[in-house]
Amino acid sequence: MTATLTSRPAAQRRLVGALDRADRGHRLGSLRQLGPNWFAAVMGTGIVATAAATLPLQFPGLRGVATLVWALAAAVLVALSVAWIVHWVRFPDAARDHRNHPVMSQFFGAPPMALLTVGGGALLLGSDVIGLPAAVAIDWVLWTVGTALGLLTAFAIPYRMFTRHRVATDAAFGGWLMPVVPPMVSAAMGALLVPHTPAGQLRLTMILLCVAMFGLSLIAALVTITMIWSRLVHHGTPQAGMVPTLWIVLGPLGQSVTAAGLLANAAPAALPDLYAKGFMVFSVIFGIVTWGFAMLWLALAVAITVKTFRAGELTFTLTWWGFTFPLGTCVTGSAVLYIHTGANLFAATAIALYVLLVAAWSAVAIRTVRGVLSGDLLRPATS
């Protein structure tokens, strides 16, 4: 009897310990499905904040709310970065599978863009809280790391597509833009850092590097967008789960307008007067032309999305984050065009698109939180 009484607490402790280890194993096991596409949540949240800072119409409290949203994006970035490191250490086979997968590998462009978005937000908004010197230092670190990773994805992912993947004629989709857009984000965010770069050769190198990345990303994006247009013409709209990726096309369009405008703003501090004026002229002409095509694509993307939704086929997946960041770049692009032209057309568009952006972000964020809490988003996809 005594032996039984004394062994029961020990047995209970062993059972509790076993259950605790099983629970930890289950939580770690759920990280197996964590892919680079999760960083799109940071991009989408960060652009809600930074776009608010550029809106032509500013009202009391907007900047404070935007700063809180930026802080949320930064916190999610830290959490995802830690989780992703654990994922790579604990499940290297799954990480390799993501790298070799013809679709998932495209989303390796999301982590560098997440870093760049949060870094830019530190300069635009975070400086109100942490001070300008700290904000500049954080932005330099995130911009440097994000740019290095972005240039790597812009080379490595297309190279693997060219040499390893067998790509079907109807395979082109918006995700193909993800690896080549990060240098464009680097160009835009780097323009904000030009005034904080030491004058002389360093500042000249900085702005020229940003212009080169602008061209690198723009030409690669135009080639890819052409293939996506061809795919739609010859094979029709994609399956419902891929429809949100059509919105990704807005990313390089809106971001290129933003980058051109921000580089024009930075040019007087780094370039001779003649070239600085040339940048301003280029940014306006290029910006309006590209903005026009972006509005056409936005109308097409909305129409296809509504059609899919009305058919009852648009169920929630992480691809819904494609509704956010690309739309946000159209807000910032419209805002910079308003600053340079004074045309109310661009101011009204920026405000209207920002309202749409907040609505889209709210819907996607709520569903993402529910999916994480229920575990649905961390389970293997079923065919």
C-alpha cells in the first residue's frame, strides 16, 4: 500500500512530463509548414503604416495609429524570423522542399521585402518614438540585409527556373514577380537613406546603386508581366486559389512609380543640378504612364476577383495577402505623383485606394489570426 501511494505522484509527474513534451513537439511540428510566404503578412501590415505616412490628407491620430501598425509589423517580423530559423534548424528537409518547389520558391522574395518595409517604416514613423538616430541605424541594418537577400533572390530563383524546373506553358502567375521585386523596394527605401549617407562618393554610389536596382527590377518585372498577360489570354483565369496572386502585378508597377518619385526627391542632394532636374521630369512622365497601366490592371484584378467570389470559389488562403502590399504601393505611387504634380486626381486616388487597402488588410489579418489560432494554416495542405 505504501509503495503504491508513493509511486502514484511519480507516475503522475511522468505522465505530465510526457504530455508537456508531446505538446512542445506538436507546437514545433506545426512549424514544418512555415514557408517564406508567411512574410507577406509583414509586408501587408507594414505598407498599411507607411502608406498612411504619405497620404495627401492627414488627420489627427492617423500618424499615431500608423506608428502602432508599424510596431505590429516589426513585432511580427521578429516573431516570424525566429520561427523561420527554428524551421530551418528543426526541419531542414522541409526547408529544402520549399527552396526546390517551383511555386513556393518564388516567395523567397517576401522575407527581404518584409525587412525593407519595416526598415522604411522605422525612418518614416518609428523615429517619432525611438528618435531619428536610432531609426536611421535600424533602417540601415534592415535595408542592407534586405537588399543583399533581395539581390540574391532576383538572381537565384530565376536561375533555378532556367536550369532546374520544368515549367508548363500555363505556369506563369503573379508569384513569379516576387523574386524580382525586392530590388525595386530597395531602390525606393534606399532613396530615403540617401540624405543620411555621407556626402561625396558614398552618397553618389548610394543613389546610383538605387537607380541600377530600379532598372534591374523594372525590366525583369515587365518581362514577367508580359508572360502573365499571355498566360491569361491563352489559358484563361487561374484557379480560384491563385486569383489573389494577380494583384501582385500591382507591386512592381506601384513600387516603381514610388521609387522614381523618391529618387527624384533625393537627387538634388547627390547629383548635379542638370541630372537632378532630369530625374524629376523622368519620375513624373514615367510615373503617370505606369500609373495608368496600374489602374487598368487593378480594374482587371478586381473584376476577376469579384467574378471568382460570386461563384463561391474564393476561399481563404495565405495568398490573400496579395491583396495588400501591391495595393499599398499604388497608394504611395499616387501620393508621390500628387506631390510632384499637384493634381487632385492622384490625391483622390491615393485616399480611395488607402480605404480599400485598410479594408483588405482587416479582412485578411482577421482570417490569418483565426487560422493560426485554430491551427488550420499550419497543417499540411490537402489535395
